[in-house]
Amino acid sequence: DWAITESPIGFFWGGTWVVSSQAAVDAGKADGVKAIMEYITLDDSENGLQYAWANGTFNVSDDVDLENIKPANGGDKGTIELWSFTNEIPKMVYQYCQDHPDFGYNVHVTIKGTGDGYQDALDQALMNGEVDIYGCEAAFVLKYTQGDMAKFAAPYESLGIDAAAATKAADIAGYTIDIGTRPSDGKLVGLGYQATGGVFIYRRSIAKDV
């Protein structure tokens, strides 16, 4: 006599969203930021990051230089500033540059742990226009997609991405889209590359009595 809740009655307790800044668009970096955002959050092909990440075949050595990522033949358009609280997103960008040696941008990476003042430092950098792409953990992502800092985020459409079509094609879970959507204008500004979802399982006979 057990029951399992169905969507949308559920919960999640972890995950990471990736957001890009309007400053990056204004600085003319939309093409480079678009390429990275699509690679991390929308490419669900069998050769894409999402597939490799989900099945455990994504593997970048801890020994590579993640502070200054340089494509072999590219980098002539400038530098993308990436902020993250772990090395996961930088490793993904490193792999992207390995797979796309003619990518037009170098990527400078700032990694600061959540316990080392990541949000405070990120907030200041966003206000100074010094961040192009940034990672947001589930515990504080809403601050950057729907809260006080959401005004600094760039909508996917500003990068040249048809958000509705792209998320449908990639079969992105609805709740991750909801979390990454800015209420003030209904624009999608962030998506996750991972999220730990869950459901409530309960004993129906007991639930009726409490």
C-alpha cells in the first residue's frame, strides 16, 4: 500500500546551472558564449557533452591548465571570462576547445569555492562587467536567474538561440527550464547540465491518518 508522487509534485536537492551575462553580449562575445552554452546545456547528441556526462565517459585530467584555456589555432577574437565554484565547467570548456581548435576565443577561468566567498566575488564581478559565463549551484541559482542578480543575465535569445525550439529538441526537463527563466520578462537565462531530481514515496494508509 505505497504511493509514488508524479510530476510536478517532487523535489531536487542538487544541480548546477550555467548562465551568461548581458555584458558578454554587449562586448560582442555572443558568438563564443553561444557556442559554449549550447555545448554544455543543449547538446544531447550521442557525441555531445550531456551524453558523455550522463554515462560517465567524460574525462578531463586534473593536470591540465584550467586557468588559461587556449584553443590550438584560435583565440584571435579575445577572451571569455568564466567563473565557477568547481572545476567541472572549466573542464567542459577545456574539452570544447580541444574538440574545436579553431574556436575564436581564449577562456580565462576563475574558480572560487562556495565556502570561499564565491557569491560575493561573483556579484562584484558581474556589477563590474567582468564575467561572461558563470556557474550557479542549486542552492543559490534563483538569485541569478530570478532574484536581485538576474538583471545581469543574458537571455538565450540574445545569444542567437531559439530557447523554446532548442529546449524542446533537447528534451530538457521542464523544471530546469522554470528555474532558469527570469520572471520579469519570461526569458530563459540559464540551464543546468545536471540536476538531482527526486520524488516523494509514502505509505498511503499512514498518510491518510496524518
